[in-house]
Amino acid sequence: MAITINGTTGIAGVDGSASTPAVQGSDTNTGLSFASDTVNINTGGSTRATIDSSGNVGIGTSTINYPSGGGLTIYNATAPRLRLCNSSTGTGSGDGAEISIDNTTKDLYIENRESEDIIFYSGSERMRIHPNGNITIGHAQSSGNHHLGIALRQGGTSSFYTTGGNSLDVGRGTNDGKAIQFNRSGTNCGDISVTTSSTSYNTSSDYRLKENVVGISDGITRLKTLKPSRFNFKVDTDTTVDGFLAHEVTAVPEAISGTKDEVDSDNNPIYQGIDQSKLVPLLTAALQEAITKIETLETKVAALEAA
């Protein structure tokens, strides 16, 4: 039963229970009850929240350390187990942000219905999820920028960048095999594989993927159109290298990416690239043709010398 308040000791002498709280209103099974260094909030004859002597708070449970530890524990046998939101409804646009756990699906939701960023801090900003699906990690960047740290962009470029150390490490455990696999429309088109001592850059080459296979018969003719050059890149004036100018490699167009003098909508250049490994089949065919010519000449020379 409820206790009496007097002017000497205040509320004292009765701890009460969940079904009969020590402090209650007109509802006799709703109110406050007490235990050793513990205050309980009860409704409908059940404990709904508990505060212990360390300041730990349990909501929806009388056992503060559920599932472990202290601090704030919120538990309910029915969904949602936990929900923190800044509106009374939290159901659509205009209802702000929410953190919730769905006890039925076991899903964790961290949501911002205002189409604004979700930001994670540890001393300073460490990660940001933008409304367009872009993710920036390790730095604070506005949506669409991807200059530092790790930036993952939906429908665009992903970047991994650092000013020291490795910007990206990709590896395997104790067995050899693929470290990265590349796919196009669900079909494997290449991979980067590793062993304990080497790395292989593989493009699809299985005969079962190919048709209309014919030999290269004009290797030398096409090879002669290539224009190997020596040059330096403008950003590195002290280093001279061997290579090609992309737009001049017409003999093997599949080795070239991009279009000569292409620009974007802001008139910024979109630079061409080259995959020089794709020149190898032509070089091999041309060398084989040259070897055949050499062997023919050697036969003729030998015949003349024997005459």
C-alpha cells in the first residue's frame, strides 16, 4: 500500500514493489518502488525503468546490465527495442532523424528523413553519408567531392587517397588466388591474383568465351604504323619515359580509352589512356612474320653458299 508523507522523515520506510509501488497515484499498480540503492518506475504492475546507484539507467527492463555493461539500456520483448527520434511520429519527410532497432527483422536503422547528411564524429568528423548515397571516410567533404581519405560515390568515381602510407591494401590470407575480381553486367571479365611472391593481372581469355577466331596476317604492316616516342609528363619534367601518344595508336584501337581532345560539360579535358599490354598480340604476330622472313632468307643464303 502507499506510504504517508510527514514533515519529519519525508517519504520513508516502505520500498514497495512493481505491483504495489511505494509512491503511487490513483492507479495503485503504477508508481515508484525502491530496492537497495535502486529506484524503479512501474506501470501496470511491471517495472518499466530502473536507476541504480552508479547512475545506470535501464528502460523496459529491471536488469540494467542487459545485455552487458551499464549506461543506458533500452529493452522490450516486442518491436521496436530502441527508438530515438526528434519528432512525435518519425514516419516520413519532415520528421527529422531517428535511430531505431526493429526487433522483428533485427535491423538497425540510422535514418535522416530530411535528406541531409548522417555524420559520425570521433574528436572531429570521421565519416559522412550524403543523401545521394556518397560516403566520405576520414575527412569532411561536401556531397560530390572525393579528394581525401576514402570516398565512395554512387554512380561515379570511387577514390582511395592518402598523403602517407598505402591508400588501399588488398590481399588474401594463407592461400593463393584472386585478390580483386572485375565484373561487367554480372560476367567476370578479369581479376588481379596473388601468390606468395607475385601478382598477375588477368583479363578474360578462355576460348569458350570467343568466336570468329582468325590469325593475324598483317602484323608487320600494322606494327609499322606505331610511333614509339620518348617524352616526359608535364607534372614530372625530370623523368623521361618511353611510350606512345594515345591518339596515334590506330593499329590496336582496343588498347586506347577515351577520345582525342574530349572535354566535359565544363570544358575540362577528359584524357585518353592506353593499355599497352593489348599491343602484345600485334607485336607477337609481327615478330613471327619477321622470323619467317629471316628463316626464308637464311635458307636462301645457305643454298647460295653451298652452290
